[in-house]
Amino acid sequence: MHASDGVIATLFGRDVDAAAETVAGRGAADCPGPPGRDGFMPHGIDLAADGRTLLVVNHGGREAVEIFELEVGGDGPRLSWQGCVPLPGAGMMNDVAALPEGGFVVSDFLPREPGFGTAVDLMLGRPTGELRRWQPGTGWQAVPDTAAVAPNGVAASRDGTRLFVALWGESRLASLDRDGGERREIELPMRPDNLSWAPDGSLLVAGQKGSLAATMACGGIEGGACALPFVVMRVDPESLAAEVVVDHDPAVAGGAASVAIEHDGTLWIGTFAGDRLLRRRAG
């Protein structure tokens, strides 16, 4: 969606000729080819520091990170598919963060086919996933000591030495080095979902307020909004000092926020439930 006029354009998907938007050659050797248009189900995304490499978590037909090349010209942005990196095992990714040397880190959130046992783990506060890192030439490896209850949004410092992860099931935010060491955590007044870098270098953290049952009940809503309160916080990545930017309680106009992005003095707040996108002045 264009921020100035609200016009929505499909960059890759059912309304795009996928064959014309494909230039393979990056990612893992076991990538089976471009995702079918009917099997593309994007989730977490991240634009690398080069401003051209767009990483997208895909659940459609395969569990993989899809790699796109982003070009912005006079006729607007265009995407070309470059390759993919399938996730081995039975995990389901939530978010992805690019690393400067061509790799990335993902949050392995829940089992790919969660069942009653997963619900019990969440209720009892037992780990359901971890952070995993992929590098060209070396492949996948788990980030040590990152097992957590539903690790959700993930972000990396510009130099790739520091990772930040939203511990959704624990209402905490963790900061750690890329090998899992030097870990620090802070408690948050919500279940933190996605993370984004603000123009001033701080981290924006959006998440839901409410019980596990109330939050998960929003998942089936496709239209309108779920009336679940939410919070957006601004966190200093060095000190982890945190301040509330938005406390949307009670929820009005929209609820169940899962992400906040700041652009040109405006906060764009998205949700995992319904079809609403909120916009409000930053600060």
C-alpha cells in the first residue's frame, strides 16, 4: 500500500505473472523453485540493509524463506523472486531478520502442525521453539540457549552482532549476541509480537493485552477487527529502556495489533486478525 494515497498493489501473488517476476540463483541448493501463486502464504518480512533484498517467511506449500529483489522506479516498486531456503524439520517460522553477510535469523515459533499438546505447552509456559540462523555455505544452525515459549518477532542490529526477539508467550523482550550469549531481558505489559526499527534507531514493539485464550480467539476473524487491547512500545536497543507509545485499551477502531512501523512521522499499526490497518501520528 502506498503511504500517501492508500493505493494497494500486488507485488507478488495471484494477480502477478510469477514467471515474469522470477530470476533464480540465490538461497539454498535444495530450493525446489519459485512458489506457486496459489501456494504463496507470506508471514514475517524483512528488507536487508542493501535496500534491495527482501526476505519473506512463506507457509504456502512449503515452510521456507523466500528471497526477492526489490526495485523501485518511476512506475513504483517491483519484486523478482531470486530463490528460497526451506526450513528443515517440523517447525513453523514466524519472523525473519537479515544479517549483513547474506544470511538471516528466523524465529521457529511453533510446530508446523500444532495440536492439543502445543496448546498445553503454551498454557504451562513450556518452550515451543527457538531462534535459528542460516548462512550461505554453512546452512542452518540453532542459536544456542534460545528455546522459548512462542518466540515471535526478531530483529538484528545493522552490523548483525546483536539479536532481539519478542518472547510472546512470556511477555518479555530479549537481547542477545548472535551466538546466544550476553543475554538481557525486560518484562513488557503485553504479549510482544513483531519488532521494527524506527528512524531514530529505537525498536518499536507491538503486542496484545489479554489472556492467551482471548488472544487466540481473534485468529479466526477475517473481516472487521478483534476488540483486543494492544500496546506499542519504543525500546532503546542499548539500555533496553522502554516507554509506551500507544496504549489502546479499551480497543476502539481496531485491536489485536501485531506490528507497528514508523514512516514520515506516522505510525502504521497492523494486526493478525481482521482487515484493519490503523494510522496515527507518531510521538
